[in-house]
Amino acid sequence: MFYLLIIILFLKPSIRKEDLPEQIVRGIIGVLVSFFVLYILKFDRSLSFMLSMLWLPALVQVLFYAGTSSANKKSRNKTVQKGSSVIPLIMVTAMLFSVGYNLFPYITGGAKNLAKMVPVKESTEKVSQIDAEHVVIISPETAYYEMQKMIGTLPNPSVYKIGELGITMTKNGAVYVAPIEVDGFFRAITNRQIPGVMYVSAEKQEEAKIINMPVSSAESLILGHNLERNLRNAKPDAILFQANAELDDEGNPYYVGTYGHYKYGRTGPVIDGVLLLSFKDGKITDYSKDKVPAWVDEIYPSDVSEDYNKYFGTLEKGLINKLFAKVGVHIPTEWSGDTKVEGLQVNSKEVTGVIDGDGKMKWFTDHTNTSSSSTTMTGYTLMDMRTGDMIYYKTAGYVNGKGAMNAVDKTLGANKSNWAPVQPLFYNIFGTEAWVVPVVNKTDGALVKVAIVAAQNSYVVLEDNKTNAIESFKNAIAYGKISASNDKNANSIKADEKTISGKISRINPVTEDGNTVFYVKLSEGPTVYMVTKSAGIDIVLSKEGDNVEIKYLDIKDNNVISTTGFKNNSIK
């Protein structure tokens, strides 16, 4: 019906025989436009879309009228001329209405409503502390590098390429998942399915794995095998947002395609549900937003998160303020690694999937002021992938993602010609807010180093792997090298402190980089406590057998723990 409706919009409102040649030309234009927008571009078949594209047939109508009115003027009587002059007036009105519909709510001064529709709360608290095991240190560049090595194991490897990378949570932690796509249009002509997907850990270095499960639907396939076209046929009147590959709890791959509608004209995405396309049998199942299976992460995909961050950061005080005064305006930080990994496709360059302290997947991005050279952030957002709820954590003065990359780049020395920092991610590690920055080979994306940058003062630790980097960062906390702007020892402002009392069974001072740390073991357990003079001057006079009281950072699954306070009760 919508194909026919678009064609009708291009026809002349006339049934006269002499207009037949012109009607044929108009009809051909209508057929081409309807085929292009509905079949090739796969727009929604809805009243909203018809209103948004009404300007095009209206413009064609005006152009045809302008081209033929002069030639027909002499042959028309005054009544016809007067009546026909109404047509271009109607068409111009339709054009203006359609353009206004596309610009709504900006054109009506209601841009603030876009900011109001974002479910965001502001916080000055720290984000919850994360389990060190779930810190993401594999960048898309490295994930692509590992997946690319597996392409050669496929039959006819020259036919395939790595598709768009997405990140999802599994029972084994966060992983990157990408469909194995057909490489190029001409190969797609002779192929009707893809062999499956690849996945690789986002938390640790390991080889990529292939799930061999052929499916006859993919973004790289054509005609009736195209993924978006199949999703469009399942939901013809909905707005289709980003579709990504995910794994269920049993490791079976699915395409997860989110759909919804726009709240204001063609702006302001609202999520209504999800389409799941199973690789196993190719069936599509429609779930409303509140009925989506628990294993699905991306109900709110990255493109919606990008829009919400922009609305919230730039339109809270309206469009005029965004363009001119810029009071309270903050934008997602623009950064990119200095790499040249050909063929890499990611689902977003503005927001990144991370795991929060509760083990849930969130979209992360940091915000900064509108200066292109700024290296400090105003705050950062975490958006729940399943609910869309967003929290904006205010961290004025902290180094932003670009600044963290710059700090790491300075530590690379001569290696910076071959290595590059990429994808900085913000975490609460041992109670300290910091950027985790992978360092990769510029040409192929292979991981070579892992850096952690303190957001408070840009202090950098750079190690060969995540374990060593986290351990070095923990030592930096103990040494007092990571200080807040008030110059207090970082340990004095950490949360999750606990206190233990006991008798010293072993004590040993170690000096590293000019800093002395006392390693203390109590008779009450196997834990070793790292104590500095800043935690308590009593440590320098302590010996085995003394009764002491230690305040420490409660760090899960760590046998060597940083301390925040020390008191020797045996000293009178």
C-alpha cells in the first residue's frame, strides 16, 4: 500500500487524456523513489515517514508545474488558470509542513523537551567499585586482530570478513561478538548465508573462537537474505534501531534488533521492544520491552545512547543556548586512537560498553566542555543497556579520555611511533577513579601494554598485562602517589574501609622508587598488608609480636592489601 501511496503523491491531480505522457513520467519517478526509500533504504512504512518525506513529491509537483504552466497558459481559459494556480500553493504549503515536521521540536523552540525525555539522574558520588577481573582491557582493535587470525581457518576464507563488533555479557564475562560477513557485493550474489559468528574475551587476552551456526540473514547479504530487510518485514511500521549479535546463556548466537518510535516528529527515539533472530533456525521473535529475555543486553543500543547523551548534554537550556551562550553545555569527548586497522567496524565511536560494579552492562562516555582542545571532563554517564536509565557522575577537573590517552602517549617514549593508546575506559579501581587504557600496535591492533591513569592527577602505570597494571596501581595508591586536589593522601578518602586487630607475625620494609613500604602479616590470617608512614607513623617502630590495629581497603580476592590507617597498641 505504501509503495502505491508514494507513487500517487507524484502524479498530477488530473485525468485528462492529454496529460497521459506527463503522468507516465511522473509515475516512473514515483516508482523509482518508492523502490529506493522502502526497499533499498528500508524506511518504516508509517504515517510518520510519509509526513517526513512529503517535501520530495511536493517539490517534484512544483517543478513540473513550473515547467508546463508557461506552455499551457495560452490554451487554458481563465477559470482553469485560476484553479490550477492553487496546486503549487498547496504543494509549497506541503513542503513547508514536511520540513517543519522533520525539524520538530527545534523549529518550535521545544528542544528542551528532548533533554527532558532522557531518564537521567545526576550524582556527585563515585561509581561503584568494580571487580578487577571484569575490567575491560581488550579494545575493538585487539578483538578484531584476534578474530582476523581465525578467518583463515574457514573454508573459502577469501569470501568472508569480520562484521561489526559489539560487546555483550556472558557467563564467562564480557566478550566481543561479530558476525562473519560476506566480503563485497559480488560475493553476496553467490552466497545466501554466513557461517556464524566469532567472539573473544573483552577482559583478558585469548584467542578468538568461532561458533559454526550458518544463518541465511546478514547485513552483507542481499535481497531477501538481508538482515535489516528481514527485520523490516517483521516490523514494517516501526523505527528500526541498531541490530547487534549477542550470545544467550547457552552460547547460541542471535541478532538483537531494537525497534521503537520517535516522540517528536522524526527525533527523540523511544524504545518499544526487541526482535530476536535466531541463528539456529532463522526465526524472528518479537518481544515488548518488558518481556525481553534476561540474557539480552542491548535493549537500548549504542545509537540511542549517543542521542540521549547529546540531548542531555547540549539541550537542557534549549537550542539557542547550545549554539550561542553555551551555558551548562557539555558534550561527549571526541577521541580516537592513532591506529590504522583496516576493515575494523564498531557499533559506536562515541559510547563504549563497560561492566559496572554490579556486573551489568552499561554504555559509558565522558563529557567535556565544547573546546576541541579540552583534556578535562565535566563528568561521565553510565546508561543501563536494558532499562535506558542513565546516571551523570559529576567529576569536574578530572582528566578526560583524551587527556588520559595523551598521558599514556608521553610514557611510550620511542615506542610511540609503533604503539598507540586506544579506547580509554573509566572505572573505580580500589576506590580510586581511573582510566584503563590499552596500548596496541598501530598497524594490526595487537595488545602490547596496559596502562592505568589516575583521573585525579594523570599518574600513569604502564605494564605488560592487566594483572601487573592493577598491582602497580594498587602500589601507587599505597605509596600516596595518587592524590586528590586537596593534597590528601588518596588512602584517607577511600570508601569500603575495614579494621582488623592482631599480632604481627612477620614485618618487612621494602624501598621502591624512593618510597618505603612495610609489608605486614598478622597471626590471624594469610593476608599481607602494605603500610606506609602516611597510614601511621607507628609502623617505623613496629616489630614482630606487637599488637596492632590496621585499617585497610577491602579488595576482593587480593592477598596483598593497601592500608589506610595503622596503630601500634604495644607502643606506650
